[in-house]
Amino acid sequence: MNMNKIFVMTLFLSFFVFVSCGGDKNDDVVKSYYDDGVIKSELRYKDGKLNGESVWYYANGKPQMKINYTNDTLNGEAVRWYDNGNVEAKYFFKDDQYEGAFEKYNVYGNMVKLEHYKEGVLHGELRQWYDNGKIFVEGQYEEGMFQGRWVIYYESGSIGSTAVYEKGRGVQHGYSPDGSLITEIQYVDNVKDGEEKRYGRDGSVTEILIWEEGEFVKKIK
């Protein structure tokens, strides 16, 4: 399960336990409060099931997370905030699965990641940025697998690595900031699998490592 989904469900369950033990029910809206009386959560029910918008709050009264339900099922837009009020993430659910664009922001309000989902699986464009707004990663997923051209950049803007993948399989070439080739790594199913060659300044191979399904096996040079 995706870590963001785990975060949502864990947060929900922790609040649900609190609400069940001490929340006040009023017109199918179940509320919980911090010890000082500040609102902690508002969960909306219909016919005993979560329906509509549910909101959780920080102790300072600012919203922490807002999600939507249809008969206990996650559906529609979800938003998370930092405690300073800036948006942390915006994303969508369809039948308890991520669907469409997932936007991640840093605490200053700058977008740092944009990825796309189809039926809960990464599918489509991926872009990541450094906190200063410079591009960090450009890539593409197809049904959860690396697909097409991927480029990773140094913060200076120079290229750190390139790869062309076909269903998670490909070879990544890594470069030093001056553009010299420093690594050549084989990937299968999105993880290191096969040889990883490391190059010296003169272009010669200095090391060869063997990987299998993302696990280091041995060094042969």
C-alpha cells in the first residue's frame, strides 16, 4: 500500500477511536476536541456510514486534513495542510484508491512533486522539484513501472543521470556535475538488477557490483 494512503488511514483510525470514546453526536456530525476545547475533528455520517466531508484540525485550530467519503469509501478530493496553514498535498480518491494528480508542496507553499495515479497505481507523468523551484526529476510511469525517458538533475541544473525504460527495465547512466560518466546501472522492475559499473576520471571501469532484485549480491571488481 502506498505510504500516503497508509498515512490517511492511520490518521483516520486514530481519530475514530478517540471519537467513538468521547465525541459528541449532533445531526450525524461526530466531533472531537482537544483538552482545551479546540475542535479536533468533524466526521459526517449518514445511515451510520461516513459520508461527505470529514476534517481534522491541529491544536492551533488550523485544518490538518480534509477528505471525502461515500458510504465509508474514500472518494473525491483530499487536502493536507502544514500547521502554518500552507497546503502540504492535494490528491484524489476513487473507490478507496488514488486517482489522477497527486500534488505535494513544501512548507513554503512551493510544489515539489507532481505524480499521477490510475486505479491506485502510478501511471503517467512524474515531476519533482528542489525547494528552490529548480527541476529535480522528470519521468513517466506506466502501470507502476518506469517507462520512457527519465532524467535526474543536480540542483545546479546539470544532468545527474539519464535512463530509458521499458516496463521498468533499462540502464541508468550517472554523471558527475562536469558531465563525466560515473555509473552505469541495470534496472529490472524499477530496482537495481544486474551490473552496476563505476567509472574513473579517465573513463575506465573502476568497480563492478552485482545486484539482484534490488539487493546487493557481490563485488566482482
